[in-house]
Amino acid sequence: MVNQKGLDILNKVESIANVEQLQKRTEEIIKDLKRVRDELENSKSLTSTKDMLTVLSKVPEKLQTNTDRLNSLGVSDDPIEIKLELNETFMNLCDTLVDQPIGTVHAVPADTLEFEDTEATLCNQRIKFSSNISPSRALELEPFLEIKDDSSRRVNKIATRFTGLVLHGYALIVIDNANFKVKRFRITVKEQFIDEISIEGVYDITNINENDDVLVTSPGKQSHLFRLSTYKGLSTISKTVTDKAYYNISSLPDNAFAVICHSSPSSASKKRVNFDWTRGVTSHIDIINVDGNVIKHFGESSLCKPTEFGSPFMMPLKSICCLSNGAIVASIQTKTNSYISCINQKGRVKWTYNLNDTSEGVSFYNGKIYMFLRESQVVRVLSVEGDLNPTSTFKLPHYIGDGSSLIVCRNLLTLIDKTNSIKIYKLQ
């Protein structure tokens, strides 16, 4: 009995020692898991996508190691597994971003020349922005409708060349620069064509805010600005001779309009101009009223910031759109760079978005800027509310063109096509 009592006491002592050792090993595992958790929390503050992925890539191995250590304790008959649930779409996107940086944001405050960063002080406010998004994972938009130009209606058989369009009510009004026509189509499947009007040298069109009329530019041999009524049929309300040749036009608040003006040598024809920067064509932006009177003028020095090498050679401007706060966004290309630039009403560049691609048409709708990128053949979406941040990328199936004119309105997106048709896509 004494021997038995002694053995019982020894077994209890050994059990206590085993429990203490088990507790110590468990605490080590818990500490290690806490370190993993802290690393994940700290990764949220990293500004480099590559650094973030480096941290995340080591997590699965660490979790597996601690899973094996827990199972080796023998405290459960069932296998123990530690899991970390991550958003797979986010991980795939991050993985692509490491190899495919897309753009860089430049913020230009009033008190400094220029800087480039992922966080900056702008107008006395600290802003953060992201500049990377993957075109390979772009969302494919659903084709909604195709507007076809019926060549049988044309007597001269000149191939259609669209240069401008607007969504107007339940119709699409387009500019056929080759045939000098303003044409209106229904955005319905049957009987699309409604009416048309002939205007010499017609080039671009925009809606007049809170009005059924539209404004049309005509930079022909004699430059004009036309105001058209859309009531019943397309008809001319007013025709104004302008001192400058207005091309692309976009509506600003308070019945003002931003227009692109091209100037070229007098020997160059103005009738059907395909501008070539090697021929000495220059561009600037004017703000005009509905009668064509110039309110403000923004020259090349306002649109294209000088660098350490001096003022860059700016090619003819391609497209503009106007934001709800009155700022103007222009698609700009120099000999070395392609980017969009935001200019306020004082003629100062607020920010530029530098793209590793050639930006063509730009459009603003519901707090976002839409840009068509020629090489990638995608539409990049940039949010301007709060943080300056690219939010998504869209692919357009079966689209053939350079996207020089882009319109987004009422969850519909449409671009000028190089064919005799215009495809309309539905935003998801």
C-alpha cells in the first residue's frame, strides 16, 4: 500500500510537469499567431503593393507551421487546422499589380512646383491615392445596342467619319464630319434613324444644360457655332461666326462651354482637317458662352506644365470633359508622355494623371472620369470624389476604333467607332 501510494504521488507529479510543459508550448504558439496577426494589421498601412504581398505571401507557411505544432501537442483526437480567409479576387489583383504598374498621379499644390507620391498635401488637405490597376482583369461590358448609319441614305457615297456625339433624351445625336451632317438616331432596335441637318464643316456637339437645344462647332473655311433645336426636327436657332476655329466642345455649369481650338498654318486646309503635329498645329482651350463669346483663355503654358527641360512640345489636344465643380479635364500628349490634366477656372493645373498608354476620349459622369486608352483598348475609370483613385477598368467586346470621342450618361457608355456604326455599352 505504501508503494502504491508512492507510485500515485509520482504519477501526479509527472502529470503536473506535463501540463506545465504543454501550457508553455501552447503559449509559444499563441504568441507566434499574435505576431502573424500583427503583421497582417501592419500590412494595411503599407503603401507599396509589393511590400504588402511579401507579407501576405509568408502567412500560409506560418499558419501551417503552427497547425503542425498544435497537432503535435496531442490534446485533441480531431486534427486542428488554422485558416486565414482572404478575398481571392483581391489577391489575384494584387498579384497582377506587382508586374503591371499602370499609372502615376502628380499633384500640384499652389506652394510647390511638383511632386509624386502616394500621399500628398493638396489645398491644405492630406489626400491618399492609388495609381495601379490591372487591365488584364478588366470587366467586360455588356453590348446594349448598335447604331448603324444607313449608307443608302447618302447620295454622294462618302464614307462616314464620326467626330462627335451626345446622348439626348432617348436619342443619340452624332456628327458625320465627312458628309457634313448632324444625324439623330433612336436608341431603340427598330427605325433608328429620325432626322438630320446639313452643316458645312460640322465637327462636334454638346448638350446645353437644362435645355432641349444642342450646341455644334463648325471649324470650316469660315468658323461658326450653331445652336440647334431638337424639338420635332433638327433645326438651326442661331448661327454665330467665331474668330477662332472651335473643334471639341463640352458643357460647363452656368451655360458656359469649354472648347478646343486648333491653330495651323494658313496654307493648311480647314475643311476636313486631320491634324498632324509635325505641320505646326498648336492647341489651346477657351471657355465661351452660348453665343461664342470668349470668357477665358487657357494657353499651352497653362495646360502643359514646364519640366526641367523647359516647356514640352504639346501635340494637338484630343478630348476634353468638364467636371461638376467647373474644372476642365483634357487628354494631352507630348512627344514623350500621354496623360490627362485637370485645370481649374483660374487656369491652374490641379493634378495630372500620367498613363502608361495613350489617352484618347475622356468623359465625366456621376463623380467619375472615364478614359479610353488606345493601346490597351480599355476604358479606365478614375474617381474624383474624396481620394483620387482609379476604381475599375472596362473591356469593350468587338469595339474597333481609337475612342477619340467617349460619352457616359444614364449608365450607358458609347464611343465613336471607325466603322459606320456606333456601339452602346451598358455599365454594370
